Amino acid sequence: MATSKKQPLVQFKGIMKQYGKVTAVEKMDFDIEEGSLVTLLGPSGCGKTTLLRMVAGLEDPTEGDIYIKGVRINDTPIHKRNLGMIFQNYALFPHKTIFDNVAFGLKYRNVSKDQIREKVMQALEMVRLPGVENRMPSQLSGGQQQRIAMARAIVIEPDVLLMDEPLSALDENLREEMRREVDNLQQMLGVTTIFVTHDQREALSMSDKILVMKAGRKQQEGDPQTVYNQPVNHFVADFLGHSNFIKGQIVDVNKEHVHVQIETGDLLIADNKNTFNLGDRVELVVRAQRFDLVDEDEITTKQEMNSFAGRIKDRSYMGGEVSYFIELGTGREIHIISMMRTRIYSIGEKVRVQVAPHHCHLLAIES
Ligand SMILES: Nc1ncnc2c1ncn2[C@@H]1O[C@H](COP(=O)(O)OP(=O)(O)O)[C@@H](O)[C@H]1O
Ligand SMILES: [Mg+2]
């Protein structure tokens, strides 16, 4: 017999939360593997915090169950759920020393004074801030305070670490540094982590698995590359990355490819993933970085393939790359981020826009 799949550490089964008439989370099923970092990703108001608060025990589900290590925890009081929590406004106790801040969660457990000291020192070591235990929070920078918040969360050796937009209060550079810090710490400890963010870069760079949410509903779950490269619908394709959407109809299908007549009348060939049939109306998704620009007057037969005509409407030079807005014959604009493999094009210039079949992702048109 095949070995049975390992039981997920956290399981949501038909979980739902309503506030009066507002449904914050629609019936949702979702599993989180032990030791993994999972991100809940979606725009503001899509229900991420609500989902996290239900795990924490700060909200009761209206329907459905939550399991940790196979045990239903709906009715387990907050302090009996062994969870570490870090929130956006890291909220250290301002009048307590760093030591007391980190030790806080241990005081209500059966841990001796010596053990507390040892664990606190270890936690400070792990967030790479040894020696700050006698300082007050106000004597540390924002990034350092956030690390103390991490130390406080991990010192109790939680079953699950819950992080709600913990980096959003930090400035861009620090955020990137802290993103790596969280990622490393999580891997070092192997602690199962649920990380909430509306920042796709954060989600893509850190996660083992991403759960994309919209209006309380799960849109897609998968590893970062799957969610990015094979978005299941327009929302996911639009939310992650710079996507272009071009409408068309399937006019030919063979084993390897489908041929799509796009709105300009041109034919684009896409890889056949066995999802669509002749005559289907589709939306073609192409990332801004995946288009190539070819000089209109230097075109060869090869370059004519999988391409259409356009005119440079706008461009911005960004150092390593150039961002172009290109107007098609139909008046629609597409966005291209060119890594400058060729020259830089001027506004008004006619070009051909080309894309490889495996960079054309097809979606059903949503009604
Ligand atoms: N305590 C509450 N009372 C009423 N509505 C709430 C409450 N908390 C959240 N909501 C609503 O639930 C939805 C989801 O909110 P939230 O989980 O905070 O989203 P996110 O964290 O993704 O921004 C929103 O429409 C929000 O207004
Ligand atoms: Mg939130």
C-alpha cells in the first residue's frame, strides 16, 4: 500500500465568518503542511486578517472547523492554543524592558526563572540582537523592534506562527531586509507559519504556498511559480505581476498548440494545455516582461511569427529596463517591460511586438 499522506498541521474545513450581513470569509477549505510558510495574499478587505484571527481564537467562525495537529480547536481558548503572533504595529510593551517583552509569553507557562532566562537569550540570539535585553523598546529602531516582536513570538516554541502584515509599517529597504530575515528564521526553526500580506512580492519571495483571496473567497492556491505562471483566472493574473490581457478566439487546435485570432486580427500561437476547444472565446495573458520588440522595417519571416503591429505611445527609462506603452491598431494599449536586449525605441515609432507560445497563457472569458 502507498504510504498515506502526512496530515496537514493546520486545516480549514468549510470555514466561514459573517459580521452581520458582511461575509468576511466564504466557506473555505485549506490545508497547511507542517513546517511550511503559507501566505494569505489579496487586496485589503478580502478576509485575510479575519482568517488569521479565527486561527488565533480572536474570532469565532460562523461555520466550519479549524484543526491543528488533527485536533478541532474551535472551542479551545486563546491561551491554550500554542500560537505565536506578530502584527503590523508590533506593539511591544513600551514600559517593559526587552527582556520582559520577550519573556512575556513564558510567564504563564510552567517554566523556571533560569529556563526563562535561557530561552529569552536564545530567542534574542536567533533574531540577531543579542545583548539588548536591558534596553527599552524606544531605544531600538523600527526594524529592531520588529525583530523583538519575532523573538517574543518564537520564544514559546509555537505550533504555528501567525503574522499579519508584519512588515508593512517598515520602509521599502528595511522591508526587503526583514523579508529575508523572516524567511531565514522560519526555515531555521521550521515553524509552520501563516503570513498575511497584500504585497505580491513578499508572497512570491517567501512562500512555500500562496493562497490568493478575493472578497472572502479562495481564488487559487499553489506554490509561487504555479500561481504566477498558471493563474486560474483574470483576478489572479492581474493581482500578481504586470499582466496584459488580449481577447481572442480559438481558430485552430492541434496536439501542441492552439491558434488564437486576437482582436487585432493577428494570429497568436499558444501552448496547448488541453483546456480549450475550437471556437472558444479566450483571454490571452502575457506578462509585460515576456514581450519582445522587433523593428518594423527589419522584420523577417521568423520575426513575423507570433507578433502584431504597434506604435510606441509612451516610454519610461528605468535604468536596467524600459517600460513602454504600445498602442495597437484597435486603440488598445499594452504594457511592455523591455530588458533592452535590443535598442531603445522612441515615442511614435512603429514596432512589432512578439511573444513566444509558452509565454501565452489562456483564460476562459469570465461572464
Ligand atoms: N469586526 C468587524 N465587524 C464588521 N466587519 C468586519 C469586522 N472585521 C472585518 N470586517 C469586514 O470583513 C471584511 C474582511 O476584513 P479583513 O479580514 O480585515 O480583510 P483584510 O485583512 O484582507 O484586509 C471586510 O469587509 C471588513 O470590513
Ligand atoms: Mg488585514
